Amino acid sequence: MKMQAQEFVNLKGTKPITMLTAYTCPVARALEAAGIPIILVGDTVGMVEMGFDSTRDVTLAHMEYHIGAVRRGAPNTHIIGDLPYETDKDPETALTSARRLMAAGADSIKLEGPKTDVISHLKQAGIPVVGHTGLTPQTAKSFAKVGRTDAEAKRIMDEAIAIQEAGAFMLVLEHIPYTLAQNITGALRIPTIGIGAGPDCDGQVLVINDALGLGDYWPPFSKQYDYVGKTIQDVAKRFAAEVESLEFPNNIIQMTGTGRR
């Protein structure tokens, strides 16, 4: 059964929340079969799937396409849709954008930064919101850890509380010191989801491409459970060798007795 926003709030302090990103139907289908309760279709798709240098190049149309694909693969999983850069610049723009992502298949919407007026407006319109503070890639000048000074830590703590009070049901904490994440998690009523924020958050999220090892660069706070990029290279080389030696497609015909087009 698909979990809803309040059910995730109820998990705080009782059971860690597992979240992964997905951008395609086959991956989403696999995550749902694995029992992953919540999938984030993040604007990271721009960098890990589309080849952009920044998430700022991602559009609403891109997000609608990928959310739709993930929804078809995971019809019974809670899906968070990410609002791209500048599509949440004011409450009405954000509401129009959020409604498009919800129509594409999202169950809730994530946005970056302490946009409390936007969060309140979306909640009043009946749209569940996930907040995001710490490192916020849409506006960050680098991917260095943030919150290491007292002033930065206070700012992030204040943002976290403001995002909660504005009505978010969950908060992503990205690339901040572990002690700061622990303090924020203890101060909030809503669950925190860490990515590079240590073990004391209420849950953890990874970019699926990072977890699979699909690519040639991974953030220092990710973990690779496999190296699918190398598998793709190996398969491509084996296929090329069989084509050049005329082994393929004859080996398929020999195994099946017929060809399939």
C-alpha cells in the first residue's frame, strides 16, 4: 500500500525511513519490488541522466516526463517530485508548478531552501511538501559541506524549524556536519532525511545512479553498492566482439531455433 505524508511523520523515532531516487520506469519497478517506501524524482536527473553541468538546467517538462515514467513503474509507492530552479520563485508560480508535477504522478513536492511563504501556500492548497536545507544545489556555488561555522549552523537550524512550522511534513538535510544533523533531528517533530548528514537522521536517501555505480563520478558522501557502469562497458565490448566475429546473431538462432525481430 502506498504510504501517505502523515504515515512518514508517524515513523519518526520508531523506524528509519529508506528513500532512493529513480528517473526511469524499470528502475522504479525494481525499487517498488524491493519494498522501498518512498522514491524521490529529483532534479539531479539533469546531472546524472541528462548530462547537464547543473540542476539549474532542468525544466518542469523534464520533471513531468520522469515523474510519469517512475509512476508507471511504481504505482504503489509514494513519489516525491522536485520543483526545478525558479519554478517556486513565488507562491503562485510554485502552486502552478506543483500542480503540474502532481498531475504527472507525484504524491508530494520537494523544494529547496527556507521558502516558508511557498510551503504554506502549497500546504493550504492540499499539496504535501518536503523541505530541503543544508547544501542546496540549485543555488550553491560549490558542493562543499555547509554548516561548519557557528553562524552557518544557526542559520540552517533556524531554516529547518521555519520549514517545519510552514507546514512541511519531511526535511532533507544535505551535506552538513553530523552533530548539526543530530541536533536538527532532535529539535523537529517531522522526520529528517539525510544525504551526507550522518547516521542520526530519521532516514537516508541516495541517488540511485550513485548506489548502482552508474557513471564516472560520485559524491564523497555516497556509497556504491555495485559498479553497473563497468558492467555496461563489459557487455558492450562482448557484443562488439561477437558482431565482428559473426557469432552474433547466429548464437541466438542456434539457441532458440528462430530469430526474433
